[in-house]
Amino acid sequence: MADAKVLPFDDDRSRSGAGRRRGTQPGGGRQAPSAGGGAPVSALPGAGHPADPKPGAQAPQEPPEGSGRGDWDRRIANGLAFLRRRVTGDYEVDEFGYDQELTDQVLMSLLRPLADTYFRVEVKGVENIPSEGGALIVSNHSGTLPLDGLMLQVAVHDHHPAGRHLRLLAADLVFMLPVVNELARKAGHTLACAEDAERLLERGEVVGVMPEGFKGLGKPFGDRYKLQRFGRGGFVSTALRARVPIVPCSVVGAEEIYPMIGNSRTLARILGLPYFPVTPTFPWLGPLGAVPLPTKWTIQFGEPIPTDGFPPEAAEDPMLMFNLTDQVREQIQHTLYKLLVQRRSVFF
């Protein structure tokens, strides 16, 4: 019997959809030859895999990383892993009580909306902070409540190219308050004493200090942006001993969040506070009066002042400490005036 000729399917029949072709998978891919030894049937013209793009057509795009269900699954997995480490105690704190994981994952996440959305903090000159090694940031202090220190911490953490962490030197009162004490330690802050500051600087940490203290934090609204006395220059002595640069920092916007028009010394003495602020909204509106005004902030880091060129005995020279303290103070004050001139509005 003569061999039968195999007639090719024409295009009309291939588009008619008359049944599934023998030797092809449902998706259009080819199967292996059958046991009978017959040759595999070639794919029909134009009948490629449905996932194959047509000529000239754009290939389907993969969903971007960090979006969709995969992103939520990843967040949930990270959150559960974080909780497991907290419950089992599988995390580290340093000798000062600093918990970097808790700070990065929780505390910074809580403070970031306040900095980015509420106060709309604009950060300038953050590259003046060294990428490695110790540095002492010296800033003005204001705002009735120390929110400027927290915003300074977010600015360094989120805007520095190396993602550095700021370790603030805080007053004794911070570590006497029950809940605030624990949070301050976890966030990396420590007591404002020369010994702790020097140990942190020698370890290569970025340390922040606000020499005005409560004099700057609780000054009347009429004295806003006028720097108070910087003490005896203890921060300069610490920087000279550790041989680290001093980075002046100026913060504009914090003065207006709680306009302090009065100070009830009697209540302050009863409560054991350095001052008891009276503002246009507090204490008249109760807890609502404690909500800060949404002012626009600018934080500018100035040119660093090196200290490694001085001899070791320079830390004991009172005249040198006075001159360096005055230089840092004048640089911060000059920058404050410059930023105030450039500012269009308190809120914009």
C-alpha cells in the first residue's frame, strides 16, 4: 500500500479552533514522541505559547518589588520574626542600654511621620557629619518640650549617606521619669556627663549635645532664636580629649511649636520641674493644648571644626576652650539668622 501524503493545515483551519491538535499540550507546548514511534507534530503557525508576546507587543511586566501581596507577606514575616526575637530575648543592647533593632524598626517608624509629614523637616549639610569615626554635634535647644532632639535623631538616621545613629546627651530629669527613662536608653541616649560622652566618641559614635539645656528649652517666646549661654565649654573639652570634629547645628521651626508666653514657677516647684510652661493653648485646652503647632522646620549642619590638630594638653587650657566654645556658638547663631531671613513663613 502506497504511503499516504500528509497535507499541511492551512491558516483558515488553524483559526477555526476545530479540536485540540494531536501531539500538543493544552497550552500549545510540544510533547515527547509517542511510544508508537511517530514523529512529533510541529506547532502550527501563529499558535505559540499564550505567554509568548506577539511581535511588536510589549512583554508583560513583573510587579515591582515591594508592592502587592508579596510585600505584605514579607512585612508580616519580618514582623513575626521581630516579635519572636523580642519574646525569646534574642537581641543585643550595648553597655548604655541602646537597642539598635528596636530603634530602627519601631522608634524611628513612629517618629518619621512626625518629621516628614507634620513638621516637614528640611535637612541641609548632613554630609558635614563624617561617614565613620566619632563626631560631636552641637545644636541650639528650644521648643518647651525636647522634640528638637528627636527630630535631630531622625534627620541624621534617615538623611546621612551612611545611615549613622545619633546618641544624644540628655539631662538628669529624662532618666528620672519612669517610661521616658527606658525609652531614652533604648534609643541610645545617655546622661549628659563627660565620661559617657567621651566613651561614646572613642567608640566612633556620633554624639549630640545641646549646651543651652533647660535655659534654651524653656525660654520665653520673646527670646526665640537668641542663644543662651553655652555653659563652661565642657563639650569642647570632651571633643579635644577624644580628638573628634565638632559639627555646629542650627534648628529653625522648633521655637514656635509651643509659644511660651508665661512660666508658673509655683507649679514648677511643686512638680519638681525646671519650669511650667503657659502657652496660648496650654493649660487652657487641657490635653488638646499639648498638641504642637505644625511649623515648618529646617535643620542645617555646619562645617565641622577639627580638634585633632591640638596637643593633648589643650583640653586643660581654659582660654582655648572659651575661644572654641564662642566660635561654635557664633556659627550656630549666624546660621539661625540666615535661615530666618530665608524662611517665607512659620508654617510653609
